[in-house]
Amino acid sequence: MKTIFVISLFLTAVASSFAQAPDTLWTKMVGRTYSLMGVHCVQQTSDGGYIASGYIGEGQWSTNLTLIRLSSLGDVEWTRSYPTNENDYVSLVSSVKQTTDRGFIACVSICIYNPAQEWYLLLVRTDSLGGVLWQRTYPGAVWDSDWSVCEVSDGGFVVAGKGTPAIRKLNCNGDPVWSRNLEGSIKEMQPTTDGGYVVAGTNNGFFLTKLDSVGQATWTRAYGGQGEQCFSVAQTLDGGYILGGSTYTYGGLYIDFWLVKTDQAGNMTWARAYGGDRYEQAWSVRQTYDGGYVATGWSNSFGTGADDVYTIKVDNSGNLIWSWILGGNRHDVGCSVEQTRDGGYIVAGYAESFGADWRNAYFIRFAPDSRAKAFVQVIDAGPPVWGYRLVHVQGTMNSLAFTNFCPGTIGSLSGSAATRWAMLPNGDSNNGDSIIFIASTPLTSGTIDTFWLSHPNCAAQVTWAVGDSNGTIDGPLPVELLSLSAGVLPEGIELQWNTASETNNDFFEIMRGNSETGEFSRIATLASQGNSATEHRYEYLDRDVTAGQTYWYYLADVDMSGTRTEHREMMRSATMTSAAELPSDYSLSAYPNPFNPSTTISFSITEAGNVRMDVYDVSGRWIRTLTDENREAGSYAVTFNANDLPSGIYFVRMEANAFHATRKVVLMK
């Protein structure tokens, strides 16, 4: 009997001599006895888990397209195979994306057994549990087609790959809408922020083609020559593109990873090769939140000497930050990489060196890069003495510099801090324009030290900078406020707000006024979490309101030392209505639209129930949840703050009771 098996691995990897690679949180291997199994594409899902597409079968060719659903901790929630006729088989390269209804769309090339043994494009649309909603085949594929798929704003799909036609637009039921031909072996397609698409692949070297919203090519660029093969592409935060593959021409002795960065017109800005004295090939590349890039593939220059999973992180100029390799004495390959929402990474592919059978699907989950986090609190605001408390949150830290003080200011340490820090009395480069404290050894998280500056009479606004081994770091605010909403209920106006983190926070003050620019008064205080590194939600119901009156609200936080910070930038208003004026219909709207950097999403519900609202990008990738909670009948507003997102088109999807709606919003920075 054939059985699915799952193996959790805790293995030692070989790291490079550069910065240390992040910790491995978990690895997972999924396979079936006496069978071949692997994955080619992985994506993080809206609930923090993962969906992967791959294959399962026997012998050289696989027989079925397979989807694997993992939890955020790597536990297998389900696997589904989509059988074809007994003698049909699919290729080893597939693509999957989560759709806005939390289902999935997957595609792969399939050889249908008939006298001609013709290749087709297979597209499978599923629900959230992998159940088939529809399954279609389309002629014109070839055996080595690498198909990519994405959902578009009208609920349809765009598919691209090597074939005739190469670009296909389908409606929500899979019916063809339009198609385009394109030369070259397309390896990946991605939607772009202008509503179009970009495709990349190999055609006598790397090629990159920009398509408009109806698939017409607007330009094509080429990089390298016959010695270069492209496998992956992604749009970058600056509107340009990053391509990944391999080079024989520009690397070492044989074949190396090759990354090519372009501007938004496709002009090369840099290209870099990475590897050893044998063979490397990058199969997937993505930009990271810090502006750098992560790529995965395989190498036989390092590790065991066989093909091993090889993953690298580079900065925005292509300089190597860290590399990571893992494998055994057979073929182990990283096929797909994504950065996770917590700043870590997920790598998926296949492994032949581990497990009981020939080839198994393989997942590796990395922790976030360990950059230090810290912030400074003013505990004594002088003169003549100023006190600064350094609260160290994460990572390692080795310096604290004070600048912009009056001449003659003296720095000092007290208590146990004096054993951990040394002061450079003349500041930077002996110029006397700064006071720098250096840690005797890099300090780890949890450290709280106090530093003192003294001057008999000084009105200067002192500034400071916390540093780690990589330079200056930005410390988080004591309270990182994510959102504030004001909604009308029969009992009053309900305020809801979310914080991403809180450090030494004592309480919140709720401020209310009758106009946006008028006077505000404190109407309530609410105890906070104090210290929290995770997201937290707060609620307050303002019952002292009058029907027909509009009220304006903002929050202030007060830390343990009494320092008060106002959040007027996130001010909200609501007009109290009587019970008879409660909404008569469901609604969803956004204003302003286009927006920069935030927009207010207003919505109404006619009966109590759970309201969930999610934001997706043009590729259907989940961005964040704006609200997911039970609400009474009424009108509400939440904020979509896109400070951390690139310009482009996003979709806000709302689900409340039987009501479903999607609104397009445009971020223009």
C-alpha cells in the first residue's frame, strides 16, 4: 500500500564566511512510498500558512499535479492530487497562487496520451481545501513549458509560459478571453503595479518583456548571451526588476548564480555572479523588505559535492550578505523562495538525500534576519542633567552616540551600565562633536541601561543613534500604532485600534473634539499591554454622544516615565445616528483614491456578524487583514496605511454575512 509520509528535519547547514545566515525554524519533508514527489512553487497564504504546487508519481515522469497545504508551523494540513487519465503525465514545473476567495489556482503542462502524445496546459481551480471547482486543458503547450498564473481584478486569470499562444487571458470560469504569442522560452510571469505584466526567460541569453494590461508587448530587453539561462523574475520596489538564473560567461570556472537588476525601463543597473568553482543555478529570486534580494537554487561547489540546496541573500547593490547550503550525497534543489510576512523566508523544492524514497517535497523555514532593535527614552529632561534609558529589544548592539549637544557637555554612566560600556571622551575622530559609548562586548536583547549627559545650562535638542555591527539602526517607537477606526453603533461611537508592538507603554488617552482643527479634550484613559512584541487590539465605546453630531478622535500614549506621544496623524471622525438611521444596505468604499500613503475604507452592515476585510496586490498575494471581528449593525471606517508598500494597484475585499465586495485602490507615491 502506498502511504504519504511527513518527516520533520533538524539538520546542520553550511554557512558562508560572510554574515551569518538566519536560524532555521523548521524543515519539512513530504513524500509517498515508492514514488517521486517534489514542489516547484510556494506562496505564503493569508492565514500565515503556505501553499505549494508540485508533482507526485512513479518513475521518471510524474502522473499528477499535487498541491500541499502547510500550517505556519510547517504541519501538513492536506495534500491533493489532481489525477488525469492513467497514461497521462504532467511536467515537473508548476505554479500556484491563492485567490481572493482563499481558494487556489494552479497550472502545469500535461502530456495527454493519444497517438500523437500532445502537450496541453492544465489549469485547476480549487476551493480553500483543494476541492476542484473546475479543471480545464488548453492546447499549445510543450514538454518544457514553465507556466505562471495570476488572478486579475475582474476575477479572471492570466497564464504565461512557453507555448502557442504564450500569454492567455481567461475569465473566472477558465474560458479564453484573449491570447498573445511571444518568442523565447518563458520561465516566469509576474503582474506589475501599473496593471500590466512582465515575463522573463531564455532566448539566446536572458530576456525581459514588459506587457500592458491586455498582453501587448511594450518593450523587450536582452542580457548576456548563449551562456546564460533565466528562470525567475520579480518587480522591485523602485519599479524595476530583478532576474535570476545562471551564467557561464560572467562567473567562475563553470556555471554560477547570476542576478540582473534593471530599472523600470529594463535597462541593466547591475549584474552579479555568485558561486564556487563548479556549478550553481538560481531557480527563484525575490526582493526583500529591506531592499535586498534572496535567491535559491542548487550548487555542487560547496557542501557534499553533490547538488545541494543553495540560498543567498544580497543587498540592494548585489553584495553578498549571507549564503546557506544544505544537502546530502544525491540531488537536493531549492526551486522557490518567498519572504514571509515576519521578515523570514520559506524555501521549497525537493530532496533525494533524505527520506525513504527516491525524491520528496522539501520545505525550509528561515527566521528573520537578526538585525538589532532598540529605542531610547528620555527619563530626565534637564538642565542640568539629562537621563536617557536605552531599551534593547532584539539582536546584538554595540554603540550609542549622542550628538548636537552644547560644548562642554559631559557624559557618564552609572550602576551596572558602567561595566558594559566605555565612553570615548572626545567623541568621533577626536573632534569633540559627539559622545560615543561603546559596548565592551556586543549586548544581547533584554538590556536596559541608563546614560547621563550634564551641562549647567543648555537648551539644545540632543539627538542620538543606536548602532549594531552593520551601522546605525532605527529603533521602534514605544507604541507602533497600526490602525484606528471609528464606527457608529446604536449605543454610541465605537473606537477600535491595533498596535504592532508596545514597549514600556502605561496607558492610552482618548481625545475627542467637535471639529478636526478645534480643541480636543481627554474623555477616557485605557490601560495598555505595557510591553508586547505582537499585535494587539483595543476597543472603547463613547456613549456620551448626540444624534446628528460629528465627533473627531485621536489617541495619545503615555509611557512608564510619563512621556506623552500624540497620534494626530491617525485622526478619525464619525457622525452619530439614531437607530432609525442605521444603514439599510451593505456598502464598501475608499477615500481618497488614489491615495498616499493611507486611505480610509468605509463600510456599512445591516445586521450583526463577522466582518473580514483583506488587502491583496495585483498578483492575488495577501498583504494584510484590516479587520476580522464581530460587529453590530452600523457604519464603520478602518485605515489602510501603505507606508511600507510600493506604488501600484491593490484590492480590498470585504466579507460580511452573505455580502462580498471588492474595491480597487491605487497607491501613488
